[in-house]
Amino acid sequence: MTNLNSIEQLSQELLDLDQVDADTGADLRQKAQEILAETSIDLPIREAIADSLSQGNQLLTLKTVGKEESY
């Protein structure tokens, strides 16, 4: 996942972490971590992914968690 379109899509999807199921959210966070670790991707792009991940995580913390959910 290193083409610009898929990175932009991931950035948008990260902003919806609070609206997806736990498995999808974990997959999105894993993809974000892979991009953040990839030094061949320009720093501004990695910073944008980091910002989206942070915002998505903040929104997720505001979500009401049911007792069957782990996050």
C-alpha cells in the first residue's frame, strides 16, 4: 500500500475509526503503522497519516464502549 490514492484513502478511513468494527479498526491502524515505518514515503505524507491516526484514535476514545468490546 504505497500508492498515493490508497494512502489518501487510508488517511480518510482513519478518521472514521470510531465508526468501524474492532477488526477493521485494527487493520487500519496496522496499515497506518506500516506507512509510518516506511522511510521511502515522504515525511509530509507520513505526518498526515500520523495526524489522521491520532484524530481517529481520539474520536474512538469518545465512543461508548460496550462490555463485549475491547476498545
